Amino acid sequence: MKPFLQRKVSYVCHSEDQLRAKGYDKTPDFILEVPVAVEGHVIHWIESKASFGDECSHQAYLHDQFWSYWNRFGPGLVIYWYGFIEELDCHRNRGILLKDCFPTDIVTL
């Protein structure tokens, strides 16, 4: 939450129970109330992973979480705290960006 407050980014953070009551079965860590742009890509949600993005785990996350978030909320950003294999960041044009830290070049829309 601190990076959002420092950059004055508006966001919605509902509890999992609240979102499930609205019919969402899978939810990202943050749903942005007002989308932002990161490196020229519009972002509606952010998922934070306290792990390294290797091929096996990333493919599982894409299948089990990220594409579901994309279908429900639009394009998003995944932050792998311990880095990721660069070649896995190949879905930017389809709406899923990968970073290893919170971006500093956020543009509010």
C-alpha cells in the first residue's frame, strides 16, 4: 500500500470475502480504482509474488490466476520480488506485464 500512497495512486482493496460476495472467485492483490500506465501499458490490477518467476511457476500462475484476472479486470502487472526469467515477460502486448519491483514510472490517467 505504501508505494500507492507515495505516488498518490487511487486503488480499491476489498477483502477476499467482499469480492467473493460480488461473484469474484479469483482476485489480484490490488484492483486499481483508476487505471495507471506503466511503460506505456495501461494497468488495472497488480499481483505481488514473494518468489522468483521461473518458467514452471509462472506458467501455473498464468493458467490459474493471471489470465482470470485479465478476463475480469483487464490488463495488469505482476511483481516478482526476487526477479524472473526475462523471456517470461512476453505477454505485455496481451496485457500482463512483469516487473521485479514496484515501478517508479507510473503515469496516472
